[in-house]
Amino acid sequence: MPSMRDIKEQIASKKQTRKITKAMQMVSAAKLNQAQAHAQSYSIYTDKLHEVVAEIAAGNHGGLKHPMLASRGETDRLYCCDRRPWACRCVQ
């Protein structure tokens, strides 16, 4: 049977673990709030990018002459590009 001292140590240990867990939850909540704020700040850019891509896809590119904007008829491919060259790919 554990002594009174052992029981008190276990209680103190559990209280300390609870404090550490609470602090970790607070840190993760702060990081999540910061990430959400960053994501919302980029919504202006993503909305404009979506608008521009939709206009180009519809063929309304303001009279620009470029081979990549030329109509090629119906295709079954979609090219996804990124600022990282290795991330660009063709989606079928």
C-alpha cells in the first residue's frame, strides 16, 4: 500500500502535468489563431487570382497575343502551375 507521501507526490505530479498540458493548449490555440489570420489576409489575393484565371479560361484576355492563350478546342488536360517549378504538373 502506498504511503501518504507517495500519494501526495502522485497528486502533485498530476497537477503539474495538467498545468503543462494547459500551457501547450494555449500555445497551440495562439498558433492556430495566427495561421487563420494569415489565411484570411491572403483571401484578397486568391479572389483576384481566381477572377483572372476565370477570365483567361473564358477567353477574355483583353486582346493579348500569346501562344499559351490561343484557343485549342476541347481538351481533357488541366495544367497546374506553382511558383516552384517542380510543383507544376498536368492533371488529367
